[in-house]
Amino acid sequence: MSSFVTEVLATTGRLEKDDLVKKTGKLSKRVEDIKGEIYETITQRYVDFVPSMNTTLDLTTRVNTLVTEVDNLNNKIQNEVQAQLSTSTSEFQDLQTQLRRTNTVLAVLGSLYEIQQALDSHHNDMDNQQFISAAARLTQIQQIMEELQEGGYCELKILTALGIELRVRKENLIHTLGEAWAKAVVWNIPRAKDLNDEDRLLKTELRLTTVTAEDATLPGTPRMTTLVRAMKDMNVLQEKLKVFARRCLEYIFLPLVVLPNVSPKVVTMMQSEALHFDKQSSSKETVVPTDLYFKINTVLEYFNKHLLGIDVGTPDSSLMTMFSDYLWEDLSQAIIKGCLVHSIPRTSQELEKYMEVITATEEFVTSLENLGFLHGKESALMRYVKEINVHFANKKCQDILAFARDLMTSEMLDTVQVGASDDMAPLPNIRELLGQQTSKKPKVKQEESTTAAFEATFDSMPELQCPFRLPVCRISVTVDKLVKLAYATLCEASEVTTSNPGCAVQMFYAVRDMFELFMEVVPCYHEENLKKLPHLTAVHYNNCFYIAHHLLTLGHQFLEHLPKPLANSFATFVDQIPVLRELGTECLLQQMRIQRDQVLEYLVGAHNFTNVAEDYNRGNAEKAVKKVLHQLTHLSKVWQDVLPTNIYCKALGSLLNSAIQDIIGKVTALEDISADDAAQLHSLCGIVKERAPLLFHPVVKEDTKNKKAVEAEVQLYVPQWVKFSELMTMLDASLQDIADRWADGKGPLGHEFTAMEVRGLVRALFQNTDRRAAVLAKIKQQ
């Protein structure tokens, strides 16, 4: 009976529907049960950390069975029941909704199952040091969790727990990779502070592992390829390379740049190769570019063999390229500043041999490109060596100015005589200085004839009338070297005019800068000594005028040998001549003002020459006058053989004139001069009269017995000398003598004194008598 009913119901389709509803309900209930059990299992493992190996395997079997039943049910619905949807649309829609929900839950459970499987595989990979696979498992988990979060399951507590577990696994892998890197790349760097750079480098060692894929049985030592690729997958490779590059720069490359006696050496060891450093015997103070290039190539090839040559799956960015990004800019600058700068030639002859360095640099850059170190980059080294003419000119000018400054800051006390009769050539012979260069110039015969005519005219001119003849004087040895340096520099500039005109122009302006530097440095650096030491003042005065003397013709002498536009009358130094002359003159005048003030201060001790008949006052006055003469005598000894004769006489004459003028002013200001006072004053003036001409010994040394010649020479440099002589005459003259010398204002006394000054002296020297009144009347009338 039941079978018959069953057949009837099967015919109508009602039994199938009821059966599907029951099966769907049962499956839903089983899904919920398994979901709960999976949740508890994952929670216990990743939240409560409860061991659950057997439970996990049982759940896995049950989930697989449930998936199979759901698939069968889904197929039956799609194949057999779909045709009857038109008659039971609402019931089947509910059924499909429930089925889709069940499928969704099942998909989530499948994703969680995949995560679990990946976590288990990750654990096994870590135990076997399969870092690449371990990193891939974590990446897979990350992708699954992102898909679940995008599907709207981000609020699931189980995903939060799994996210925490994923972060822990990542950090653990990164930490493990770091430890493996430390075992694969081993630095031995001495930490002793008392070691110098050379000893520290000699004790520095770098070991890189050489374990290959076949050495999987070796415990504790990671394979470099596996390690590097896993670090790249975990995005920590760039940071490790950056630190590695900075260490290489600090402890390997920079010491190699500055230490010429140390070279790298690769030593093979068990499971690794080590980079050591050996000391070599060498007398060189700086590293030769070719040697440095070889050393750097040795180190980079070692890195490329064991580390930087590993393929990380990015053709456009290899490890060597990444290493170069972190290193090359600083390394290239270090090579330039520590090596190439010192290789710049100092002479034009050495410049011609510099092609060897350029060739070596090109080969070095090519080798770096072959290693992939400079892929697609413009080399700063090539730019530097190709601009050698500019660097040569800069270094040449820097050396010139540095040497010139050393001369300027040296002591100026050592002097040399210039302007002697056997050394009065009008101009240095530039053709001799330049060798055969000028022999190739046109119109040589015409130039020689012009020069000969000029020399003949020059020799026929008196010494003090020729503008190109330097008076005899003494200059500092340093300035003599400075001027010779200027000539030597301009000669070298003339030699390179054709091959390197830019350098020639720069060297010319270096000479100008050298004299500008002289005008700025010397007065500032020697300021105190120039004020305190009269001898140094005179030397500095001569130095300035000696340089100015050469600058008159310096540009003209080299005009035809310099490149354009200097040859178009721009090569001149005449604009510096007034500044130099003013500098020397002002320095000497300042010293003379100091000496004048000192002389006048000595005369203050004479107490205006009052009552000199008394012993005390006479002693003070005599002491003051002798101090003045002693000071002038000292200056005479200091300046006599240093300054040119005319400048020496003018300087001493000016100081003596100031002293005499002060004496005259104080004596003529006295209101009462007794006969004894007049005699003492005459005696004091006589001391000056007797010793003062000896100050001009260079002029009057052959005429010391000829008083008229002496007087004439002294009067030339001491304007108040005649007036002083007339004052002495008045102090020892009678009224009649004074009247005769006045001669109605036309006598010698009238030429030197005013009527008021003469009347005052007459009143002070003579008593009030009729004769004095008569003389005063004559002077008054005049």
C-alpha cells in the first residue's frame, strides 16, 4: 500500500518537494553545528591556544562530507526541481535563498579552512628554513582575509583573531630573516678607540655565506638566494641593503680612498668567503686613481659573486642597482675629493700626461656598468676628469693664491736690496722667460730694435727722472718672491695660451687677485707690528711701491702673449697702482704721526723752556732735547738703509721740522728771557744745530766739512731750519745786530719772522731802554 502511495506522490512531485525541504533543513542544521564547532576549534587554537590536532582532522572530514552532500542536493535541485518552479515559485525561492545562505557560509568555512592549511604549511616551512615558501603562505593568507573583509565579514571575531595571528607570523618571519641575514653577512669591526684609520681597516673583516641549494643539510646557515628573495617578498630587503651600503661606505670604501697602503683580499673559508685587508709598502701619500679603481672593482666583484648578483625577479631593479642607489653618490664624491683632486696636475707638462687618468676612469666606469652598478646613470667621475682643464686652472690658481698668502703672512724682517746700479734693467726679458715661444712670433726684428732703442733712451736718462728706474731701497724677501711668482705665473699662462686659453685667462686674473690679496691681508695681518716697528713700516712702504713699480709695465710685457680678450688691451694692472701707493704712503704717514707725537711729548718735559738758567730747568730742557735727538737718531739708523734716499730725507726732515717748530714756538712765546736764559737757550739750540745735520748722513757724508753745503741740504728737507738758525742768532745778538738783520723787514730775520714775533723776542731779551725803544720803533714802523 505504501509503495503505491509513494509512486503516486512521486508522479505528482509532492514527495520530491517534501524530501528536498527535509534534506535542506537537515543540511542547514548540520552546517550550523559544524560552523559552531569550527568557531570553537579556531578560537581555542588561536585565542585560547588549546591543542586540537585530532579535533581539527575530524572537522576536516566532516566538512568535506558536508560539502559533498550540499553539492548533490544543489545538483538535484538544478536538474529535477527547476522544471517545476512555475508551479511552486514562492516555495522554491525560499528554498533557494536558504541554499544560497548555506553556500555562503560554506564558502566562508572553506576560506577559513584554506587559512588553516596555509598556517600549518607556514609552520613547516619555517622549521625547514624554506623562507620563500613561508613568505608566500603569509601572502596567501593576507589575500584570503582581504577577500573576506571585502565580502562584509570584517566584523567576525574569528577574523580578528586570525589577523592577530597573521601579524605575529609576519613579525616572527621578519625577525627570523634578520637573524639569518646576520649569519649570512658577518661584520667584524674593531671598536677600540685608540686605533688609527689604517689599523682599524686592517682589522676589519666581512664574511658572506657561500651555502648553495645543494647544501640543504647544513644546519644553522641559510642559503643566500632563499634569504634575499624572502626578504624581498617581505619588503625588508631595501632597508637591509641600505644599512649594508652605509656600512660598506664607512668601513671599506672611504678608508680605501684615503689609505694608499691598504688593499682588499678575498679569503675562502668553510661555507663562506671573507674580505680581508692587507698592508702594502708604498711611499705615496695619496691614492693613485688606477690603484683605487682596482681596489673598488675587487670589492664590488666580491659582492656581486655572493650577494648582489642574486636574481630577485625584477629585471629593472637588480640588487646591484639598489646597492648603487644607496652608495654611488657619496662614493663618487669621496673618490673625487680624496683621490682625483690630488691627481690634478700642477704644471702644464703634467697636464699633457693626464690622459692616462682619463683612460683609467673610462675603463673603471665601463666595468661598473658591466656589473650593473651604473646602469643608465651618468658618471660624475667622467664629468670631473673631462673637465680637467677647468680643474687644473682652479687648482693652479688656488695654489698660487695659497702660496702668496703664506708669503704675506710670513715675517717681513728679512730684506733684500733692489734698484742697485747693476740691476736696473728697464723690463725683464720676457723672451728669455718664455724660451723659444716668442721666436715664432712675427715682427721679432722690429720688436728687438724697438726694445734696443728704448733701453738706450732709458740708460741715458738720469736716475731720478726715469719713470722705469727704481731707486735703491730694501724690500722684504717675501715680496721679492711674490713678484717673481707673478712673473712665473704669467709666463706659464703665456705657454698655455694656445692649448688652454681659458686657463691662461684664469691664471692672469689669479695674479691680479694675488695683489688684491696683498692689499687686504698685509695691513690687517701685520697691523700691530706696522704700528710698533718703524723698520717694518719702511719695509712695507717699499714693498708697496716696489709692486706698483712692476705693475706699471707687467700687463704690457705679457700683452702679446695672452689670449683674447686679454690681448685687446685688457691685460693691465695699472688700476691697482694708486691703491698700492696710497696703502704704502698711508702706512708710512701713520708711523710718522706716531713718531711726531712721541717727539713732541719729549719736548713737553722742557716745561716751555722757562727759566733754563736754573740748574733744574736746564737739566729738564737739555734732557728733552737730547731725547728728541736720540729718537731721531734711532729712526735714522732704522730707516737709513731701507727707504729710498729722497723718502728717507723727507721723512726725517719732516720729524725734525716738527721738533724745531715746537722749540721755536715755545721760545718765541716767552715774555722774559734773562741773559743767562738766553745763553742756555742758545746752547740748547746749538746742540740741535750740531747734531741734526748728521741725521742726513746719506746726503752730506762727503760734505761734513763744508758747512754751506750741509746747510743747503738740511734746508731742503727742514723748512724751519733757517728760522731756527735766525732764532739762535737773536739769542746771542745785540740790539744793533738784530736791527741790522731785520733791515726794514728785508733782511734774513724779516724773511723768517713776523714783526710781532721779533718785537716780542726783543722785549723778552732786552731791558726797557731808549735803544730798545728805538729798535722796536723801527720794527714797528716796518
